[in-house]
Amino acid sequence: MASSFYTGSSLDGPRGERIFHYALSLRISIIASALVCLIMAVVSLTLPLTPAFRPVVPNLSVVGILVSILVFLPLSGYFILRCIHFHDRLGVDGDGITLYSWFTRCRIRFDAVVSVSVASGHELVLLCKAPSREVVIETRYLDEGGDVFTQIVLAGLSEVVERQNKAWDAGEMICERSPQDLREAWYLVAVANGITAVVGGSLIWQFYMNPIVVAVTLAVLALVLALSVVIHQHRFCRRYVLGEQGLIVWTAFGAEFVDFESIDGILFRRWHAHGARHTEATIRAGRRAWRLHSGMRNFDGFVDRLIRRAEGTPIHGGLPMNSRERESALRRRDVVSASGWCVTCWALGGVLIVWGLFMFHERRALIENGAEAQGKVIERLQEGHSYLVRYEFEAELTGGRGILRGFGEARVPRSVYLTSVVDSEVAVYYDPSSPGRNLTPSDMTYRFVWIVIVAGGAFALYGLYQFRRLYLAMGTGGLPSHSHRSA
């Protein structure tokens, strides 16, 4: 028998193989996202090393840069890995599946698959052997329809599905979150705690002489860490194992056994969120309750077997919707969610870009078209690790209306602060019609206006990504109606 799993450089599929391509917009968006996130991560890493940052660490701009590092660096790594392991197209024939990437191909024979499950209605999770590997295939964005691909795969794995269903009927069955949900959850937890740590550390650095601020900041850091861990374990890392005598609930904190006799009832709840329809099964036993969501792996088959084994348990709310109805609900949710995100991100990005460009234009107009005067430093202030210089100058009003004494202040680097002693001269640019609009070339406030523009561009790009989601969701047909519902 041929090797059940191999990797090679040839891109020629077996004879009789049917090829399914992913949407072009998905491939372009992955590459563009990787490039943009990598560029932003490199910029965020190099900016703190520039002289403009060293004298004023930490201030609001530096905190923003450090936060962007925590976001864009792991995000760029995520998209780069997706580019490396991305399946450009899928091939399926009577013997197995071929996963084509941009560089190599992987062949998975049906007789090498140990188990198969469906997560969220559009993720096929295959556990293979020789060597052992779990393969997640997302069928949602296939141009030629993921339902056809899934039906061909399940037909080829009919023996595995039948054997698996018999094993689940007689033994244990597992219901848990999909691998993609777990990866995204870990990423969100890491980013949330990283951002909280940076902001909290900056506050402690800024107000280290105030014990109340330090204590409150440390308490908030501990609270955010504890809440993120609890939410992650409660919503994403629970694994439900259905046994012959009861239900086993696994978390990172341990396992808990619930026998069928102690179950007081099972409540099915359906609700609409953002135009989508969801199903949740709540298992009640005394004062405890455990919830299973319709997006979990093997949800339908798990709930069906739970009801049969917990015979006599009161059922409330009716049975959950089938796979086709749930997938249609998920598709409607994506349409509404992507539309909202698209409009919000484009609107917010447009406001930030316009605001940043206006600030740049104002600074440039004052320097190029405004009047110049020699001001005098009247006061120096140090606010933590930030340095402020206040000055005065004599401004000639337009139309020969006289001379007005104007005042201003600028946040400057430490080197300029040390040389700007009281009564020293400083160059000032001002608007003769409104002397209150003035600045000095050493003012650092305008140096980080580009951050606002880049943030606006990032929101606009994310809005473009959501538009791609909207386009794919509106163009996606119906999903498979599996003959083997447990898989």
C-alpha cells in the first residue's frame, strides 16, 4: 500500500481528482494582511529606538507604539504562518484529499483518517495517522461550493463515520470548541493582557510617587488577568465527554463528573444576534449549569446521544436546529456583522485620516505661510518624563492693527528642555490673524500625528477585510446537509 501521508513538491494531482479553489479575494487578503501587519510591526519596533522617543519615555505616544507592537507583531506572525501553510486549493478523489499550498502538497488517504468531525458547520477536522496529525480544512470560502466538497469527503469516509458513530453510541463522545476558535481565543487573551500591562506599567511609571494610583493599577492588572483566564476557560477550553454513566466536564482546573440521574433538565434556547440565529443547550444539575453552543464540534450528535442516555430527563425549548439551518443563520450573521464592521471601520478610519491630515496641514501652513517671531522662554515644567516649555512673543496683527503679546507652550525633547533656560530665545511661527495659533519647530506634539493617520489607515484596511467577508458571505451558497449528522 502507498504511503498514507506524504509531502512533496509536485503539484500534479492524481488522475480523476476534482479541484476546488479558494476565493481569490481570500488569497489576496491573507497576503495583504501579512504585509501590512509586518510593516506595522517593523515600524513599531524601530520607532522607540529613534532619538525623539528616548527623552520622553513613557508618554501617550510611546504607550501607543508599545501597544501597537503587542498587536501587530503576533498578528503579523499569524498571517505569515497562514501564508506558509495556506491551502491554495483542495483536491479530492476516491482515495483521499490533496492539500495544495503555494510551495508543497500534502496527500491524506481516506484509509489513514482515524476520526472526522465538523466544527461550526464549515470546518472539517480530520485526525490522521502515520504520522499523527490533526488537519483542519475550512470549506466556507471555496469558489465551487463547500457543500459538494464536504459531501465527497464524507462519502469517502463513510466507513470511518459509521465506525465512529457506533463507537460513540457504545462509548464516549467529545464535544468541544473548534481549533480555530481556540487559537483566536488565545490570541485575544494575550493581546488584552499585553495591552493592559503596557498601559498599567506606563501609569505606574508616570505616578510612581502616588501609592493609590500604583495600588489601583496593580489591582486592575490582576483583575483583567483573572477575568481573561476565567472567561477563556469557561467559554473556550471546556471539553464535554459523554460517557456511559454520565457527563465529564474538563477544564484546565480539573474535571467534574455529572451522572445522568442528577441532571434536572436540558434547556434549549434559540436567539437572534445581529440578524443570526443560534442554539444553546443548558444542562442543569442542582445549582450547577453547563452550556453547549451550536458552534462546537459534534454538537448535534452529542446532544442527541445525551438525550437518549439521560432518559426521562425533562427537555425544554425543543430540539436544536439542523446543520443547514444553523449554517444559514451563521451566514446571515456574517452578512450583518461584516456590514456593520465595514461601515464603522471606514467611518472611523476616514475621521482619523482627515483629522491627521488637517493637523499636518495646519502645521505646514503656519511654518510656510505664517509670520515668524523671536519668542522668549518664560517657564519650564517637567511632568513626569515629559518636558514642557512655555514662551511669549510679540505678534504683529494683520492690517497694521498693532502689536499683541502672544503666549504658547510646547512639549519638547529633553535635550531642547535642558538648553531652553528662562529668557532664552525660541523661534515661533504664528497666524497674524489669530496669534493664538502658534508653534515652535521643536514641538513634539505634531511629530506623532502620523500615528493618527496610520491608525486611520489600519481601520480602513480592516474595513476592506470586512468587505471581503461581506462579499464572500453574500456569494456563499447553502452548506451541506450531512447524511451523518454526528460527524
